[in-house]
Amino acid sequence: MVRKSSRVPVVNEFYYCVCAGSFVVKDQDSKPLVCKTCGKSSHRECARFSGNEEDFECVLCKVHTLDPFNAVEDFLWYDCIGNTSTYFVVDAVNLRKWRSNNKDVYMACIPLNKERLQHEWPKTFQLKINNDMVHIVKEPSWEHKRRDNPIKITHAMRTGENLVNISSTTYNDNEPLFLLIIFLSKQVTVDTILNNVKKNQCVPYDDARSRVHTILNTEIGDDEIVCMDSTHKLDFSCPVTLDKIEVPTRGKFCRHIQCYDLSGYLKVMERTSAFNMRWRCPECQLIVKPHDLVVDTFVEKLMKDLPNANTIELDKELNYRIIVDANALRASTLPQSEEDLKERVAEAAAELNLSEDEAAVKASEAVIELVESDDHCEVICISDDEAGAQPPTPRKNGRLRKSAPQSDKDAESEGTTDTKRRRRKLRKPVESVPSFYPLIEDSALADCVKTFNQRNLNAFSKTTPSYEAFILNPPLVDEDPEHFVNSILDGLGDKQM
């Protein structure tokens, strides 16, 4: 089957229907649906549209907004698939020209049984181009969540005719549930979208102000789900990037006053790998694509009038008050450098007629008082008394560790007593052995006794005290240690070794 939308003449008015005019209408009185965008006709049975006829938009027109970063320029082939195994030919005579103009060929699959436009592959899918396997989609599993993204097939195509083989399976054996499309697209940059929104999609100031006033004065019922700030706070920081908003933007169908930065929103959407999770409003989770974005000029004017504010609170009459972050305010008043501190010392000396030393003390006291007055700030104590300071102790890995105070060590040892006891229970109990050598004050004599014991243990007879009874458990005597050792040596001298 050959399908060249730009070259094959349209032989019937339903060529732009998803069936490409192949569907046979049983009821001749059935009126077709006319797309509000392109004006082409579609079968009611193919479109599965149940809303107002004036709001109908055909699937092919919706595909133009599928990926704002890849604008659709032409449809090379499309058809409905289900449990399908077929082949067709796609002509790519201008492939080299497409590549030189930064254009690519994509394949996408649109489910026909879902109201919201999204991309989804069938249960299983295989794609071959010129007998080369290009893409395989396996059946989804509970352990692995499948990411259904459109695929680029430019690299697999060649100039001229390309043989395409597809094989797919679905969960429904009788009904084609997907529209498979091969289209030519051109890449669109973030800057292009940003400039277009700033130029063509700015809400007039009066309309933007009236919208905020309406939202703040609208009563919401319990059964109505509308995203709206209950406290009427407006943050000038972007909820996506957490930076200061440069161009405040929002969706035209959103029902909240909070905006986000246009550039940050577009860049994050471009980097989001999950295709169907893109373009969600960070405040209300509505799908907000570039054609639905607007620049809120009311918020933009507030930001220009209040350049140093981060958060404001609006009442129902649109009167505002600035919410000041006490932490940031106090931190900004602290001296940032030595030169700043010297300037404050000079100011204190000039105002209070103090000497340089007295002014320095006064400036330091002011800094300490400023920091300690904030309940959420860490209290900084400046003191010249370093008598209790201890040098840092080295770690095993070579880094220095600051010594903890003795009171902290005692508390830590008490807190870990149970742990240490449990560890000691796992060890083999060892009896404490009183040492014999501490009784000998002369180091030379102690070495002599130690050497003697090691060399002559086997020379002791039964009448001589055993090693365990004598060496490990020596008798405690009150005599002079040297006289006691000499008596031992004399006794051993009478024994024949």
C-alpha cells in the first residue's frame, strides 16, 4: 500500500479521516464531522466523537500538537492497526534535502479509544525498514513500566522507496484501536517557542487583573474541584526551577494565580524523558502545551513594582502586602567582609563618639544581638576565652576531627553503655591477672627476671610452684621487691637444673 499525502490526489472527501476513506458508511443519512481546524470531513464511526460538533477536531490536526519540539510538516503514511501484520512502501525522494534542513522522519502511535491525546504503542509491536529490525515493543509487565515515546526512523531510511514491515498485537482481537503515523517533522528550539509566546500570547493587563479578581472572589463548592490558592499568596519564585521568575506564565485554562517562569518551564519539559508526563502544570497538573501558555501581565507588573519582594499576599480587593523572610533580611544585614565590618566600626565611632576599640566592641555586640534575636537562626557566640578549646584529633582516614567537650563525651559514653555491654558479652571472658613486674622498680632487674622465666620454666620441679601459681598469681608480699627477687634466685640456685 502506497500512501503519499502530498502527491497522491484526494479521491474522496474522507481522505483525511483516520480510515483514509476506506470505511463504508452503512447509514446514508449519517452526516460527517467537519474539523474546526482543517475543515476536512471524518466519519462519525471512525472519529468516535460524542461532543458538540462545533468543537470537533480531527486526529491528524491533534497530532500537530503532539510534540511541540518537533513540528509536523507532512504525513508520509498513516493507517489504523490492531492485530496487524502488513507491509507498505514509503517514498523518501527528498531524504537528503530533509536532513540538510534539520528535518527528521518519526513514527508515532495514537490510541483511538482515549479522549486525551497521548502516545501509546500496542501490546506488542515490531518495525522493520528495508528488512532491518528498527524497533521492538514488548508486552508491558508489572516489574517494568514501559515508556511509550515516538521513535525517529530517519537513520533507517534511504533515498527513494523504503519497504516497511509492521507487526502488532492488541488486547482486542476484533477492533483496530491505534492510529499509526509516519510523519516529517522539523525541530523547534526552546528560544523559538519562548519568543512566540512572549510576542503573541500576552494577556492584556486589564483582563489579567480582572481574572485574578474573579478567582479571589469566587466561592467554590465542595463538589467542585478547582485548583486555587486558599491563602491568596503569590510567590515570585518559580515552582519549577526555584529561581526568581523572569517571564511569569501560566495556562489559559488554569484556575490559580501562581505563575512560573516561561523559560524554566520549557527547558524542563524538553529534558523530561517520559513523553506522556510532559507539559503538566506544576500547580494544577493540567496539560499546558505552548499554544495554551499565556504571559500574565498583571503579575509581571507586580514584579516590576516590587523588585525586592519574594512573596506577597493578595486580598479580595487586590490589595497586597509584602511577606518578608526574616531569616533572609537579617542575614543580608550581617557584615559580608572585613571591609564591611570596618565601615560599621567607623560609623559607630562617628555616631557615638567612641574610640576605635569601643566601636569595634559595639559593632560586634550589635551583630550578636541581631543574630540571637531570630528564633530560626543559629545562635553565634563570639568569645575570646578559648581556655577550654581542644586541638582537633586526627581520624584514621587522615581528616581532622574536632574534639568534643568532656561533658559531651560522658553523655555519649552513658548513651552507649548498653551497646558496649552487649559487645562484651560476645567476647570470651578473660580473667584479670595481677602483674608481677610492677613490684620490681629497677628496669634492668625486671628484664633479668623476665628472661629467666622464659628460659627456665621447664626446670621447675614438683616442689617448685607451677607457672600458673607462681608467675600468673604471684604471692603478695610486703618485703622490699629487690630482696624478694634475690631470695627467689638463691632458692633456684640450690636446685640442680
